Amino acid sequence: MGVFIVMRQSFWILFCAVLTVFSVFSCKKFDGDITIPAYLHLDSLAVVQQAAGAPSTDAGWYTSDIESVQLVAYFAGDGAETNLGTFQLPCNVPVLRYGPIDYLRVVPVVKQNGIAQTRIQYPYYTDTTLRGLTLTQGATTYVGQHDAAANRYWLPIYYKSLSYIKQLLYEPFEPLATSIVFDTSIAGVQWIDDDQVGARTGSGYLKVSTPAESNNVNFAIKQKFTVSDPTKIIYLEMDYRTDVHLQIGMTSAYTGGGAESTTWAMTLYPRKEWGKIYINLGKVWSQFNHHEEFSVVFATLNTSGNGGDTYIDNLKIITI
């Protein structure tokens, strides 16, 4: 009986201690007696061409897939910014503050290599800073421009300027292009240049057909790339849809000598609708000890045995 009383007393002492700690940290976090939050609402971000320093005038350059956003607020009188968090779009974010926001910084976040666990602030997109917003307790403050037809609020996002971005390759697959970056003599590899309905943008795209009796189709970008600074980051962006699995990788030799070999960066799963992917080639490049010359390669994988078609549009490789 005595042991039971001691254990019960210990439990209540521990419970009260936990409540005390929770109360201290709660007050510190929420800074006051506000129990009814204000809300910030944003539906989507869209990359558009900026007025000055735009990397390209081609619409295909600006396709995007920004599925999350980081919101950082600064309230006048605070010693530092408040990171409200990272939220999947569309989002309705509760904020335990009200009154004017000195500024709200909107940071676009993408899924690196298409993986939700590796969401990153994309290094080629700019943050957007908004001023003049006011939070009202129990009410919603809408962020961005209102699209009446779609009944949504969206915010324009921009690429960093061409003086910051170095373009290693951009292929929109449009009819006015003077050349195609893929070898169309490979069986199944076609440049379609007159299909506005089927293209992601414009009227052109690459189509790669994998027959049911084939295991794969290998095709590479014809030109080789040279990047001599090992500190550079390198990304491949492209729009795609595919009936079969699609691998993207790099072929290079190792710095210090040796024969060329291929390392795959990732494998994309089949998808019926156009999507956008941001692939970090720099991680694969590091496996070759940043050899300054490399090629970018692709391969379809007929894992189902049914074959199918792969479509690629607006492909670019960029660095800083």
C-alpha cells in the first residue's frame, strides 16, 4: 500500500512538472493569450516571365510544379522573423497573431527528384516578399491575385535572372528549332513538331515508343557538357508523361582516369498526365568526382511487358 501511495505521488509530481514546462513553452511560443487564430490562405504559385532579366521569352521555359510553400513573417517589434512553416498547396495557415504584418516572405518549395521527403527551396526560383497584409482574429487573409474564373488565389513566382543562371541546354522541341538534341535515327525516337493538343506547350515534343517485345529504348542527349567548377549545382528540368518507367542518368569518366560508365539519377514511374520534374544531377556528378565532361542519358524500362510511349517537352539543364 505504501509503495502504491509513493508511486501515485511521484506520478502527480511528474505530471505537474510536465504541465509547468508545457505552459512555459506554450506562452513563449504563442506569446500571449490569443486562442482564436487568424488565417493566411494561398491556393497556388505559378512561375511567370519577369519584366527584366528573364532567362527566356519562350513559354515552355516557365512550366512549373510547385506543390508546397514556406511562409516566413516579420512582425514589427519582433527581434527576428517567424517561420510559420512549410505547407502543401492549397493551404489555409492558422497564425496566433493579429494586426499588420511588416512583411510576408513566400518561398517556393519543390519535390527534388519527385520525392516528397526531399522537398527543397529550389535554388533557381526567387522568393516573393509581400507587404501591406493585416491579420484579423478569426478571419482569413487571402494571399495573391484572385482568379475569378477558377475562384482561387495565386501568386506569381519568377526565375532568377539570366545573369545568375547558366543555361547548358534548353530544348522546347518547337518547329522553329534548328536542330534536335536527340538522335532520331534510334528506333522509336521521334520528334513530333505539329501537335498542339498533345504537347505540354506549343506544338512540339519528343516521343519515344517502346515496343511490347523490347526491354528498353536507350537514348541520350547528343552533345556533351563541360562544367569545370565542382562546386556548381546542376539541375535537369523537363515536362513528361509516360506509359513505361523512365530512367535519367549521367555518363562520364572518373576524375583521375578510367573508362566512361553510366550512373542513374532516378527512375520515373508511369503517369498519364503531363508533369514536371526537377532532377538534381549534381549528386550523380559527385560520384564521378566531378569530372568536367559528362553526358545526360535516358532509358525506358518495359517492366510490364506491354510497352508504351514516353513524351518529353521543355527540357533544360541549368547551373549557377
